[in-house]
Amino acid sequence: MSIPQSIDTQNLPHHVAIIMDGNGRWARKHGKVRTFGHKHGVTAVRDTTEAAAEMGIKFLTLYAFSAENWNRPRIEINALMELLIQTISKETKTLNDNNIRLQAIGDLDSLPKSCVRQLDDSIASTSDNTRMTLILALSYSARWEIVRAARRLAEAAAAGSVDPARVDEKMFSEYLATAGIPDPELLIRTSGEYRISNFLLWQIAYTELYFTDKLWPDFRREDFFDAIESYQKRERRFGDVNPKTPAQR
Ligand code: FPP
């Protein structure tokens, strides 16, 4: 399916972030266990990633596992980790065929070794791809990320390599997990929940928010296009009275 005419491909967000929510409710609706919802969530991941790359989006970040998700029942955590390993392993060839680079942000050391190994392999194997970067947020928490950045900056200052008087927003950003990645212009959350849930708190200062009632396993490229269209209808002013073009920001 091609990109709808109503989308202006000259005015795309460079970076779209998605809070994929509603897998559990989708499973319940179908009379199944929660992990069934996660499995079907992979179809939505594939469809959305493909659509984003085809359109010309440069960065797509997916909230795949939050630091808070460690509080879920062990059986669900294990199933999610297994699904991640299997999906990343199976899809690495597709990522390479489509020139998509894989990256991950979050407290990756807390993931099972087998998961880290698979991630490292796929990240290395796709590292030269240039069409789009797919970033998986895993064991991710924005507060964890901000505290880690503050700690690293404090250590650098204590070691004498950073002058505290020169710490500004730009320098702080370089200590975040997203260093080198532009802030998302658009954040999508599915499943009718209106929360940010500790996701990219620093990076979404000026981000447009888009909420849809669709449960994540039902989310498809058409829904992604709807979100992009909604974004393109908005006037982004960044605190000014006049709308800004991307070049003026
Ligand atoms: C939220 O739904 C979803 C998750 C915590 C996991 C998302 C994981 C996937 C879509 C599968 C693997 C992903 C990749 C990138 C390979 P929920 O369980 O919180 O749903 P609920 O709010 O209805 O309970």
C-alpha cells in the first residue's frame, strides 16, 4: 500500500516515538492470555516499522519494555523476553534488506544475557544501514536515564573533564541514552490511555502528542498515517506567537 496523497512527504517528523499499549486488553477481548496479545503486537510493530521506513521517517522509537514492567508476573516477563529474542533474531534479515539500523536504549544490563547477546548481534549486523533507525526502549525509564546522565556529568565534573559552569541543555542531552538522536516531533500512544508513563521525559518537551483508542495489536500502517496527518495539521510555535517551519526551530 502506498503513502496517501494527503500526507506531505516534505513535512514529515524526523523522529516518531510510540507507546505501544493495550496488548493485555486485546488478548482478554479475544478470550486469551496476555502473552497472546504481545505476540500479535509484533504484527503491528512490523507493519508500523515498514510504513515509517517507506515514508522516509528517519528515527522510530518503540517502548517495548519499561523498567516498571519488571513488576509483572514472572511468566509474562519470560514470555516477553523470549518473544523479543525470537523477533529480533527473525527480523534482522528484514531490517538489513530494508536498510534499517537497530539500536536500543534503557538499562540493558538488567536484561537476560541471551537477550543482550541477540540485541548486540543485531545492532552490530545492522550498524551500517542508513534509511531509518529503529530504536527499542528496553528496561527503559526516563527518570533512570536522567539520573544516570546527571551522575555521569557529576563524575566528569569531579574528574575535572567538565566545567560545571558550561553545563547546558545541549551538553546534558549528550549524556542521555538518546545522544545523537533528534528529539521526537510526534509521540503516539495507543489504547485510549492519556499518560506518558516515564517515557522520554526530557526529549518530549516540544513533542506533539497523539492518542488513539486502537489497541496496539490492531494498530496498522493506516493508523500510523492518521497520526502523521494529524501532526501535519498542527501549528508548532515553540512558545512563539508565529508558527515555525522546521528550518526556523
Ligand atoms: C503494553 O501492553 C505492551 C508491552 C508492555 C509490550 C510490548 C511488546 C511487544 C509489542 C512485542 C515485542 C516488541 C518488539 C519491538 C519486538 P500491555 O501489556 O500493558 O497491555 P494492557 O495495558 O492492555 O494490559
